[in-house]
Amino acid sequence: MAKYTTIAPLYDLLSAEYPVYGAGRRRLAELIGLQEGQQVLDIGCGTGLNFPWLCERVTSTGTVIGIDRSPTMLAQARGRAQRNGWTNVILIQADATELETPDTSARITSAGGRALSDAALATYSLSLMGDWPSAWQAMWDLTTAQARLGILDMQKPTGFAAAFRPLAQLACRLGGSNIDAHPWTALEQDCTEALRDSLRGGHLQVRVGSKPQAA
Ligand SMILES: C[S@@+](CC[C@H](N)C(=O)[O-])C[C@H]1O[C@@H](n2cnc3c(N)ncnc32)[C@H](O)[C@@H]1O
């Protein structure tokens, strides 16, 4: 956490959003299919780089819940929400690998949200969490029966782009991510109708799926 506590004010500048990582975010936005009035959970939300498209899609009648363990990243996210007049953004400081469903739902409802969200996503965050399967479980437990779930994360570039592997590995190491974590495998295993995309020479992996009807 210390890393993100220190760099929070500079995160947006240092995140290579425009040349690299924003492309995955835009693809996830296209695939996840959010609708007006829905409530969406952003796990490891950081400074809120997803908030513009999340707020645009759920509109002012919906709710965006950002969860992050770093207070300084959340301070940046709060500032972004305030500057943009997004009064429907709820921010919760918590370790996503240790979320207790009743307690987290209670925190969300006391802040004005609904106990369960219609969708949950994690962008460039699960690969930082050693115990990412627990965070994935929380995404599952804190969403409705047929919720849409999305993961955007990183792996080593492949094919012609393998030449960029050292750069990608350095970026992940500096950011504290495990480039070999491949957390989207959980979504592929647990969800139906899994959609996938791969961008920037395979470095960015996007997965979106739905919880199965009987879940
Ligand atoms: C690389 S940043 C990504 C932020 C944002 N999702 C984005 O797409 O720009 C990773 C974020 O995950 C958060 N994080 C790491 N481990 C966490 C955990 N166990 N629980 C909650 N947040 C965590 C960090 O504080 C940081 O804000």
C-alpha cells in the first residue's frame, strides 16, 4: 500500500493511460453493458480513472461504489468526483481481499447505495492483490444474481509484441503487479457468456461475463 500512498497525487500522470492502459478501459466499457440506474462496484478503484465512463453509463440515477485500501488514492478519487459533481459516487476504504459481505453491504447501504450491485469490475488491481481470488469472491458475493462482472488486467505481451516484454514487466514491477497472476481465469471459469479481448500486443486482457442464472 505504501507505494500507492506515496504516488497517489502523481498516479494519473504516471499511469501511461493514453498510450497504453486507457485502451483496455475503453474496451471494458464497451463490453460490460452498463445501464442507466444501475449500481456498479469498482474494486481497487484507485484515483477513479473508471469513474467518467461509469458515471456516464449509470447516469445520475445510478450509483458507483469505489473500494480501495489506500486512503490517498481514495482522496484523489474523491476529488475527481467532487470536481465533476458526481454525487452518486460512494467511496469505501477497505482491503478487497478481506471484505465481509454483510459488513460491506451495510457500509454501502448506510452511504446511500443498495446492498448488492448490478455489476462489478476490477481494472489493473487484482494482479496487485496476493490473494486476488478472495477479491473475486467479494465481487461475486456483493452483486445480484445475474450481475455483469468484468476484469481488465495485464500479462506478458505475446507474438510480435514479445519484444516489449521487458518494458511490460518493468511497468508491472514498478506498479507492484504480478504479471503472471492472470486473474481473469476466475471469470472465465465462473461466468457464462464470457467475452474476451486482448489489446496492446496481448499485454491487456479484458474479460466480461455474467453470473449464471442458477448462481
Ligand atoms: C494500479 S492501481 C489501479 C487503479 C484503478 N483500478 C485504475 O484502473 O486505474 C491499483 C489499485 O489497487 C489498490 N489495491 C491494491 N491492493 C488492494 C487491496 N487488497 N484492496 C483494495 N485495494 C487494493 C491500490 O491501492 C491501487 O489504488
